[in-house]
Amino acid sequence: MTNKAYEILKEMWDNRRENPKTPEEFKDLVFINRTGYPTKNSTYDAVLRVLYGL
């Protein structure tokens, strides 16, 4: 991992808001959705398709 990637992820971690819905086993994850669960890969796929016209 590059230093820049680490800095970005660290900032995301430091600035995330605690979600009371997040189960204990997911509280240490960086990428969680607004319901407090891990973000699905398909979410990223859909955004990339829109951004890059795939």
C-alpha cells in the first residue's frame, strides 16, 4: 500500500461517524454502508460502470 493510500484510508477511519446500527464484528471496518454493514462489491461495480460507461 502506498503512503498516500494509507493516509486517505486513515483519514476516512478517523472521520467516520459511529453508527449505532453497526454490529460489533463490523466496527473496525473502514468501508461500511449507512446501515452499518460492509459495503457490497456490487455497489462499487455499479458506480464504476456509471463513471466509466462500462
